[in-house]
Amino acid sequence: MKEHFDNKFIDDINETVGDNYFSPVLDLVFAHHNIKNVCDVGCGNGVFTGDIKTRFECDHLIGIDSNQYALNQASSLEFDQLIQVDDFNNDPLPIESNSIDLVICKDVLEHLINPLFLTSEISRILKPGGCFLLLVPNHFTILGRLKFLWKNDIDTFSYFPESDRYDFPHIRFFTLSSIKKLLHLRGFEVISNLSFFFVQLSFLRKITPTWAMKLLTRVSTDSFSEGITILARKNN
């Protein structure tokens, strides 16, 4: 992980704490689940989760990342603990087993050689019945496939315009079925497909009815959602 995600990418995150594209996902999850202990695996600078204790009835918030520069920035937010883990591919998470209600893992698995290891660790630290909220990018929506055919460039949505193929930070390219298989292998069941929050209609998203975005996701998440977003439950 650390050899791919440099400090410059942390500086490129220009979202606002508590008011960003991931905030509505958290609103929905917390509205329907009793969550007291949260761990954000791959928290970065904390911009997406660092205000959880203010917005929701949450007792304890842990942030874990491999990048100390990012963790230094996150220290100004509401995390109770910030932990550096050198390598998500191999290093255990220093969290007690069966202790967390919700693990958030946003934009991490696509950077890993061995995402199965981290998923196993996430399962270990979750309480039985605990929730796992993950998001991975989808480069190859219908629009992304057309861009790839036209430009022959795997960075179809210009996530990392300064990178070339030899140093491109994303090394795994997931589909909905592959995410479900990974979760099943590690003892999770899918509760909800929340990918409708990221249907590839960015210029129309504010005026497109939620039911229409959900319909597109139901028809084909892989074709229409730029961010495959799943809420899963750890089996007892």
C-alpha cells in the first residue's frame, strides 16, 4: 500500500469534512444500524469519517492508515485513536478481535496485492453481526468502457492524471460479483448495494430521482456506478 499512495495524493483530497460525496452513505448506514464503535481502515487524512462522533451517536472512532503524513492531518479531527499499519497486505490490524460494530474501508482494496488478507482482518475485528461498509472504484462503467476504447487508458475517469501504467496506484479492478465473492470467502453476507449513490450521472445526480439511480444499479452496477459500494454483515 505505502509504495503506491504518496503524500501528493493525500494533498489532492479536496473534500470538506461532514459535507462530501460520502456523507449521504454514512447518513443512511447510521440511520438504520446501532453503531457505537467504528474503525476506518484506510482513513487517510480523515476527511470522510473524522466528524462521525459529532454527527451520530458513536462512542469510539479509530482511524488506521499506512501513511503517517495523512494520520498527522487526521489528528485534528475527532478520532479517539489513530494507528499506523505499515502494510495492509501482510500486517495484522492492532485491534482486539470481535470489538468493532462498523468497519469502513473506502478506496483501499483496489491498491492491494492481497485484499483477501485485509478483508480477513476486518472480519476478525468485527463483532458477530457487525457491519462492513466498503467502496471500490469502478473504472469500467459503460462510459468508462467507451473512454478506454477511445483512449486506451485504464485511468478512465482521470483519478491519477499524473501517473502512468508502471506506477498507477490502482492495481485491482473489481466488479460487483468479484466483491461479493471476496466477501463470501471471508464470512460476510451482503445487506445492501449502496452503489446507487455513485451512478455515473455526476452532472445530473442532484436532480435525478433516487429511485431512478437505484433502478440503474439494480439493472447493472458494473455498467452504471462509478463506485461499487456495499454494506455487508459478518456472519455469527
